[in-house]
Amino acid sequence: MRFDNVCLESIAVALPDEVWTSAAIEERLQPMYDRLKLPVGRLELMTGIKERRHWPVGTRPSDASALAGKAVLAKSALRPEQLGVFIHAAVSRDMLEPATASFAHRKIGLPSTTQLFDLSNACLGFLNGMVTLAGLIESGQVLAGLVVSGENGRPLIEQTLSHLLSAPLSRNAIKPFFANLTIGSGAVGAILCHRSLVKGRAHRLLGGAGRAATQHSELCQGDTHGADSLAMQTDSEQLLIAGVELARETWRDYTAATDWNRDSIDRFICHQVGSVHRRKLYEALGLDLAKDFSTFETLGNMGSASLPATLAQAVSTGAVREGNRVGLLGIGSGLNCLMLALEW
């Protein structure tokens, strides 16, 4: 895919105040650790995640998305009435019907002329939302739009802790639940627009490539669990192997579509899973780890919000500077992979 006229006009993050350290999670799991004789500290050691954040009990995904939507509008030079499309792209949803975008649209205060819908594709949803909006802009259907993701991982991690403490699980039986303990909460919003609306430096979304490997769709599955909680099980080892192979195939398509290569890219922003996944991915693609910018150490895996929130942090800290070529390397369960080229 290629875009000639699409720009990332602004991007902003909204984060919860409540911090959950890996040490505190293990403290809650101490009875299970004692029963199975597990070494304390393994959660941070195996993932590189020191802490993650969670919204207060009762927070809806639309509440989180609205915070990010308001934050990005405050940074933007565009007015709400210029936004032709609004996309809520999170895994988390308020309910099945109506679209969570409906609630977030109202809370942000967007005009009735803004079309809205949900777009969900596991951890890849936000990048899918960007590509969908970029296509509408490139084809002339709209001049600008807003993509948000408000992820609330608290119900999942609370349910996981409850299950691990109440069920008589063996060491092998707890493995499918381990990835749940890496989940964090957060929100991000991005405004994309036609380059004609940009004043000053245009941060251009140039295009990219995507691939699917749906033979692996059963490796990570999540669903509702009762009224207010979630459940998820992951074969982390096989997911890592299959994900890296899919990324390798997508990388070949990506470099061909963009004419970029590992040496010409200044900064890589990847989906934030953990230290092992990052190392394996960079080794497989032959990428320089010094070009990576990560947030998983303090934010964990925030689902679809992880990659764009990490981009926003990289921009705000100066890790991404004017003129940089930025490779956005996204992957989500399913399996699906999408890599985008952003010229900052």
C-alpha cells in the first residue's frame, strides 16, 4: 500500500495513575508461588516488565478513549468539525451494541457530521484504523479523521489473579495465563489528515505492507467471563515462533513496498510485548536494537494502544526527531502483521 497525501497531524497519550508493579502482582500470587515452589521475581525477569498501569474500577473503554481524544484535539491545529471520521480501534469495548465509538464520540464532544464506527483486530487494531482512515483521506472521501484506542486490562488481570489463586493448577497449567500478567491499561489518539491541511512540517504516512497467518488463530484467545471480567489463554512459546516468522515474511513485503531497508530507517517502534519478543524479532529481521524505542518496561502490553502510545512517547522525548524515518512494526493475535512507514 502507498499513500501520497496522508499525514499524522498529531498524537497524544492518556495514562492511568494507578501503578501495578510486577513485584506487587507476585505478592498477591504468593500462595500459588509457595504451593508450586516458584522463584519470586520471575515475572519481571522473563518479560522485562517492571510495572504497568490500570484504570480505576468502573472505568469504561470509552472513558479512556475520550481522555486520549480530548488530549490529541488539544494538541491539534484542526477543529473537531473538520474531522470526517472517528474510529474506536481498541480490543476493549463498553458493550457489544452500540459501538463503543458512539459513547466516546459523545464524551469527546465531536460533531454529528463525524461518521463513527468500531474497528477491532486484537493488538493490531489501531494500525488498522490508521490505514482505513488513510485510505479514506487518499481517495478524497474525507480530509481528516481521528483514531482512538482506550484499553482497560484491569478486568482481565483481576480475573486471572482470582483464577490462579483459586484453581489447583500445576506448573504447566499456569503457562497459558502468564501473558495476562503483562497486560497494562492506557489510551492513545491520533489525528490523520490530508497534507493540504498541515501547516509547517508534514509527518507523512507513506504506506506499508500487511500479512495474515490465520492458521495460528487459536494460539491466543480471549473472551468475556461473566458480567464484568475477561478471560484469555495464550500459548506464548508457539505464538512467539509463529509471530516472528510472520514478521519475517511481512518485512520482505514492507521493504519492497516502501524502498526502505534496515539501514535507512532511523527508529523502530514495535508492538510492546516484552524483552524476549523484542530480542527474537530484531534478531530474525537483522535489525539494530539501538534503533528500538520501548515502553513495555513501565507500561506493559497495552493491547492496540501499545505501539501508537510508544510512538507518542518517542516523539515527546525527542527519540523521534524531524526528518526521521520511522518503521511501525505491528502484530496481533490471529495472527496478523502490519508494518507502516512514517516520515517524521
